[in-house]
Amino acid sequence: MQMQNLQDTNGLQTITDFIRWGASQFVEASLTYGHGLSSPLDESAYLVLRTLHLPVDTPDVYWRSALTGNEIKNIREVIQRRIKEQIPAAYITKEGWFAGLQFYIDERVLVPRSPIAELVETQFTPWIDPEEVTSVLDLCTGSGCIGIACAYAFPSTIVDLVDISEDALEVARINVEQHDAGQRVSVIHSDLFSALKSKQYDIIVSNPPYVDAEDIDGMAKEFHHEPELGLSSGDDGLDCTRQILKQAASHLTEQGILVVEVGNSQYALQKEFPELPFQWLEFERGGDGVFLLNKKQLDKIAI
């Protein structure tokens, strides 16, 4: 990857100048975007504004503001780090966004980017009656973003955040504290359902590891900054999902639903479980590979 002269910013003065400059540097460096921001311009705007401690929705009238020498220095360093390390922007700013909520993020967890956010925002309707939801399980929780967002969506609901990674759970605890959710949200160390005993939930939602071995090897460098435990799930990407499908029924209430993201492993999953009537969900903001099943459907393969 060709490196630019990142110190050559003579004549640049305003926020707009540096957003445009940063985007140009990113294009020339041929970076990859797959962690919530979809273009060099969006990523540059985000990094410049957050480096200046400004909100991402800062009105563009302020973008004409001239920057101080120290602010310019800080912006150059952030743009340089994004290019040299090819590190996701969220790990630089230590923040990620999910369902309109801000979360603490670092290299111990994946960067939030699941289309499941749309389901949370609409309270999983029409597949379940929100008034009857009293318990939610966020399985393979990572940062806790899905489960904590569910706690906002269902204000009277108890939520469990479960993960096998103690490192991830440390981040989840930070987010539970930051969102003052400790009274209703619990953090549990468990290998999938193993530590949950006979607990049942109205909604089990999961964004488990689902990347197959071939895709892991071919991923851009940005994705290799994320914990492989949160991405890789065997040769075909289905190791975790198989266990979830076979064990979920016993942890669902009678009207309960299971929602799981499997990404590109969708087709391999359908081939392996032809008896399951997977409902593949559609999203207004894009995304696919998310299925929904209810308890009765899962009873067919329960172990």
C-alpha cells in the first residue's frame, strides 16, 4: 500500500478542509470499509469530528471553523494511524453505535454493525407481542450492544448478556454501567447455554461467530484487528449456530422466538437443516443472513 505524505497539509485550515483531505488520503490508501461507515468521506468526517470532540451530527455551518495548530496535529495523527495500521475507526475513537445508542468499544469485541438493530428498534414486531416480552437473552453478546438496546426497547424486561469470552464480558460490563442498566441487565459467563440451566426467554437474539475458514483467510486487514473468537466458527462457519439451533427450544417460552445472524453462511445452513422453515428477514437499511424461528419450529431438532 502506497503511503502518502501525511504531513503535507499546508494551506488547510477548516474542518471541511481536513474532512476532504482525510477522504482523499483514504482513497489513495485503498482502505476497506465494513465497520459501520460505508465510504472514505463518511469515515473521514467521523474521525475528524470525533478527534475534535464534536458530535457526529454537528451542523455543517461549523465545518467552516478554522482549527488550531494542536487540533491539526491531532487530526493528522488519527488519519495517519487509520492508514498505517488499517485499524477500524471504532477502535481509534473507542466508540461504536447500535440502534442509535453509543457504546464503548475496543479490540476485545467486534465493532457493532448488525442489521438486527432494526429489529430491536421495532421491538421485533410483528413476530412477537412487545407487551408480553419479559425476558431477553443476548447470546454471544460481545460488547453487550444488542442486549442493552433491547433493555431500552422493552423498559420492563430482564436481559441476560452471555458470552464465552471474559474479555468481551469486561467490555459488556463497562457498557451496562455507562447505560445505568445494572438493575435489569445481567452479565453471564457461559459457553452458549451451558451456564443458564433451565432459564427461559421470550426472545433469544444472537450474532454469533459465523465466518468460515476460507473467508477468514481472505478478510481485509481491518477485520483481523477484531477478535477471531468473535468471527470464526469452524470450517463452514456453522459450529456455534448448530449448537444454538439444537439447544434453543428448551430455553424459549411457549411463544418465544429465536433470531440469529449468520451472514454468508445462510446457504450452508439451509442445506444442512432442510427441515427447518427459516424465515429470512429483510431490512430497510440493508443487510441479510438473519433468520427467525419460533419454539415450535425448533422443537423438531431439539436435543
